[in-house]
Amino acid sequence: MTLEVGLRWAVYACFGYLAVIYTSYFALAAVSLFEGVFRARQRDAEDLAGAFDSHFTIPVSVLFAAYNEEVPIVNAVRSVLANQYPEFEVIVVSDGSTDRTLDVLREAFQLEPRHIFYRKRFETEPVRGTYRSATDPRLIVVDKENGGKADSLNCALNLARYRYVLAIDADTLLAPDALMAGMRLVLRDPGNVIGVTSILGVAEKPEARIAEPRGARCVDRRTLLAFQQLDFERSYLTARLGWSRFNFMLCNAGAFAMWRRDVLEEVGGFSTGFTCEDIELTFRVHEHFRRLGKPYRILSLGETVGATEGPTGIRSLIRQRERWQRVIMETVFAYRRMLGRPRYGTVGLIGLPFYVLSEIVAPFVESLSLVVLVVAVATGLLDLRVFALTIVSLAVLNGILANVAVLVDDYTNRLYRLRDLLRLCLLGPFELFLYRPLVMLARARGVVGYLRGDQTWNKFERNARTAT
Amino acid sequence: MAAAPLLILLAFSLAWAITFAAVIAGRLRVARDPGRLRGVRRVTAATPRSRRVRLATDRRRRRRWSRIEALRLIAETSTPLRVAERQALADALADRNEDVRLGALAAVSARADELAAKLLVTALVEWRTGRARVATELQRQPREHVGPLLEELLGDGPPDVKFWALQVIGRSGSSLSWTAITELLDDPSPNVRAALAEGLPVFYRRPAIALRRLLADDEWYVRVHAARALGEAGVTRAAPAVAELLRDPSWWVRDAAEKALVALGKAGVREALRLLDDGDPFARDSAAEVLQESGYLDRCVVAAASGDAEAAGVLARVRGAAGDALVESAVARVGPGGETVRDDADDEPRLAVAS
């Protein structure tokens, strides 16, 4: 009898959790939809044609940290150099690469050794050499001892000259207008906007996708990559846009993270004490500015600013998501003092509780819910039809969220072919059955890894293609 | 038992279908109307002028997009604007809502006539934030329209306005009288002095005297701009004064001085060679970097490889000044025997500067 009562309450708790989490998802999606449409209209109403060649447009330093990235790095750097933006520089740090990363860069951009004296604001692993491109003097390449991504970004930051920096991954290919898209809101309010991120497409071979014209771009044929694309769209366009609205944007993602340089200097640069640098830095900046009561904005935008490489195999995907989960655990634990504290405003009162609920608690509760509901059905406590209808309802709810994400994406970017948009919409309801279990598994492994103190990067192998 | 969940599922499915249809409708609808501000149905090209004015003066926040669209249409009017239309543009440029202001800015700027110049200059004066955006649009206007209006602002205007006026004048290639320049040299705002320094090579045919004075300014960024301007203007006589800035406490000033010396060519190299033995390690490093960036170091490596004692001496001094790395990278660049050195279009003896 006691067991039955306990199980009954567990079933109620499961439904309660689902009600709370999906209500918050939908509330956030509604805010994101509003924010996405608002930002798109704002962009359309504003004419930036003059800013593309204006002396008054704030220059940007683009920072790459590259460890064994011989395959994507050249195209990635080319995509940045091809950006239509008045003034910028590109600093690539080869983080003790053991493959041909430096060689392919040297060949592609005719690198010449140059000794550069720079301000060592941040201590990093020793620099072996610095190079400048003979064909494009905006490109500087640094070869240094291996010290991790954060260490490399700090090294790049030491050399960066401009007021805003954009840290991007070596497999990120930028769209030709990406810098302007990222800087658009900075140009409006450089005093307050200190961080910006924006959505990227996911593809097996980003260079092929980025070359496709607006309105005719395909979503990758592989279902796993299409699900990742959908996952990115949901994350950015039905969550982060909403976070931005309330100024608790908790992850200025490493694939496209724009920061005001003086802020990075003020908070001590990228931290090498965490598995990954991006979420922790975002939390640190929030903590710093909220503690000091200084006004600031960290924004996530709806513009697709480029494409990044997604894992094509299930194992690679799980490794990547496992690392993300570890980073989230590390960061939330490190900044737990912000949780629920009015001093930290929306970050402490809304953002962090939501993050804990959806990212930390979710792996446990989702797994537990599944077990509880199955046991409840097996013991006759829950009608099988109700169970089945609940699961299908959840799938449809996920489908609605996916549709909202696709809607915002298309309204903002007008990038993909209609048939690809519809494909994403149709995949939405199946996400719960085909994709979410993988993410749940990765998250569970991430939790275990975190508890073990694992801080390895677990980089997935780059998809097979020729180094340029 | 399962009736309620079934109804819920049906409701969810209906919501899914609606959002799915919205994706399709969104794509198809917008495809019909390219070039129009999306979501604005109240104003079109066929809207009468009087109604456009009414919409363009509707200050309600939720009407801002149709207001912007109406402003665009008004600004695109090819016939002379009516008083009410001009007033609508002027009011929108002074509106509290930033979106309306920026929308009006784009609309007005597209006209590129005297009215646009006048309205934009007024915006430059009145806006508290975002003056850089106004300056960007002013840059796109014909010089003859904006030049005189901006020069008027250089008198007693607030420092921020003077700063932006100077920036735009400098970028538009207009000149200033010596009297105006001397007044601005004593301006209490360092921002104004910095903008003056930046634009001096454009404002005045012989900017050296004014720029040399600004090299000694108390504010570091004024010195930065003065050094850069001297480099850009190629004032070789100022090389010794610029070289003094290699000892400046500010990294940015040293960096600017270094680049200016590179731009000054032989005069800059001569000063860099002199500072290789300076007591200040930062000055030595910067001097050595000037030699590297000007290509002089590479030529020394080539000459030293062919037995030139003077070049070998310079290399030794560079090693002493800034360590081995600089010379080693030069050797790596040109090859040990100097075989890959790129020949600059310099017909004088390669080490002429040193001697």
C-alpha cells in the first residue's frame, strides 16, 4: 500500500515536473518569438549600408584557438578574411598542434615569421613564434606550447588590438556579413553591449553549406545533423533570444562569442580552470557586473552568422554533449552563490534556476520519470493509453517548439529552402524518440564525468575531407 | 479514462498544425513583398501623402514600424516635400524611441540633398547617444551640403559635437583655416584635440607644426593620433619627435609611434637605429620592431650574409636591444643566405640609411 502511494506521488511529481518545465519552455519560446521578430524588424528598419565602409564602425579582432585543426582552419580563416567589414584583424593561435595546422596556414597565407612585441596582459604557455601573412597583413598566426583553448584565447587576446573581440572555433565558417550582424547592436550602444552571440548552422561540411545562396541553403541530409540543426535552432531561437530579452543570457557560445575587450581584461580573461571557457566566462561577467551594479547587456541574436561542423556519428555526438554537460555542471557549481539571490537580478532569480531545472536536474528527472511511468504502467497504476498519449503529447509539444524555432529562423534569415524548413518541422515531433535519448545518455555520462573530476576536452574527430 | 489526455493531445496537434502552417505562410507571404518593411500593412506606396504624414507622426510605440515605413516613403518622394512632411522627418529624428530615430536616419540619409544634410547635422547636435551612426550617414552626403554646416559647429558647440563634426569633416576631405585650427589646438576637450590630430593632414596642407605640438599633449590618445597623422602625412622632419614617443609610458602611444616611424621610411629607420642603444627597454624593443616592419632588418640579414660588416654590426645591435628572436625570425624570413628576400622598389644602396 505504501509503495503504491509512493509510486502514485512519484507519478504526480513526474507530471508536475513536465508541466513546470514545458510551461517555462513555452513561456520562453513566446518571449523569444517576440524578441526574434522585434530584432528582425529592427534590423530591416535600420540601414547599415553606410557602416560597411565607414571609418566610424568599431573595428574587431577575430580570435581563433586551433588545436590540430589542419582540415577546417584554412577555410575558416578565409571565411573571416572575406567578411565585409571596414576594419578587423584575425589572430590564429595554434595551441601546440601536432598535425599540419601551422603548415597549411603557412602555405595558404604565405606566413612570414615576425617577432611581435605585445602586451602580456595574461600569462600563457610560451609562444614559439609569431607569423604574419604576406598576402593579407590582417592575419597574424601564433604558434605556442599546448595549454588548452582558454590559454590560446588569452594569448590571442594579448595580441588583439581592437576594442571588440570575436572568439570563434576553428571549424566555424562565417557568413560574409557575420561581423556586421554581430556588431549591429554594439554599434547602437557600445557603452552597454559587452557581449554578443548568434546562431550558427550545423553541417557535415560547413564550407559547402556556407556557399549556398540565401533562400536556397539545404539542411544536411543526414538525420543526425538535421536534429543537431534543430537542436541549435531551439536552443538559440526559443531560449537564448528570450534570455537576452531579460538580460540573463547565460552562454555566450564559444563558436561565435563577441566580447568587449576591456571587459575581458577586467574579469581576468578566459579561465583555464574549467573544461570549456565559454559558459564560465559568461557567468563570470554576469557575476562581476551584477555585483558591481554596472549596466550591461549580453545578447543572443537570431541571425545565422555562419556554419559549424557537427558530429556525424552518434559516438562523437555523445562525446561532445557529454563535455557540454560537464562544463554546465562545473560552472553552475562554481557560481551557485548567485542562485536565488536578488542581488544578481534576473540572472540569479530566473536564469540560474531555469538553467538548473533544465540542464542539471533534467538528466536525472527525465530518466527517473521514464522509469516511474513505466513502472506505474506495469503495476496498473497508470493506464497504458494515458501513458502513450502523454508520450505522444510530449512529442507534439517538442514539435511545436521546433516549429516556433524554424519560424523565427526563417523570419530572421530567410536562409533555407522551404522544403528543408518543412523537413525540420516534421522531424520536430520525432526528436523525443530519436534524438533526445542520445542527449540524455550524454548528459548522464557528463554528470558522471563531472563527479569524477574529468576535465578532458574529448574533441570529436573532424569529418573526413581534405585539408585545404 | 483517456478522454482528457486525448483532448489535450488533439489541442497540441492543432497547435502544431497551426505553427507548421505559419512556417509555410510566413515564407510565401514575405516572398510576395520583397523590399517592404515586414509586418507593416497600414502604409504602402499607394498611400496618399496626407495619410503618410499622419502615420509618420503617430508616436504610439506599437505603431513604430508603420511610422518608419511612412517616413521612408516620405523621404523617397521625388517632388519637393511639404512643410508637414519635413516636420515629420525632423520630429522622428528627435523621437525618444531609438528604432524610430534610426529608421528616420536611414530614410533621411537616402535623400542625399540639402534638407538631408540639415536634418542630419541637427541630429548630430541633438542626439545624446549614437552620434557615430549620424556621422556615418553624414559621411555619405555630398561634401558641399554638409561641410559648411559642420564648420559652424566647431565654434562653441559641446565637445562631443565638435569631435564628431571634426571627424566627418576630416573624412570628407574638407580643409580648415589656420585660425580655426589654432583655436581647436587649445580646446579643453582631449577628444576634440584627438579628432583634430587625426584630421590635420586633411585639414591643412602643412600640418607638421600643429601635429608636433599635439605630440606633447597630456592625454595619451591625443599623442596616438598625432603620431599616426605624422606617419600618414609623411612628415619626415618630425621623425625625431615621433621617435621620442617610443619611450612613452602608454603602450598604445609607443605602438602608434612605431607604426608612424615605419611609415616615415628612411627617416624613421634612422631614428630607430639611434634608439637601439637607448636606456629604455621598451624603446629598444619598439626600435627593433620598426627595423623589422620597415624591411630594413631583412636587408641587413642579406647584406650580412654577403659579408657586410656594417650590416652585421646592426644585427648585433638588434640582438643586444631586443634579443635574438627578432633577428632569427628575419633569418627565417629571408633564408640564411638571403635568397628569398623581396626586393622593394628602392634603387638606393640597401644600407644607405645606416651610413
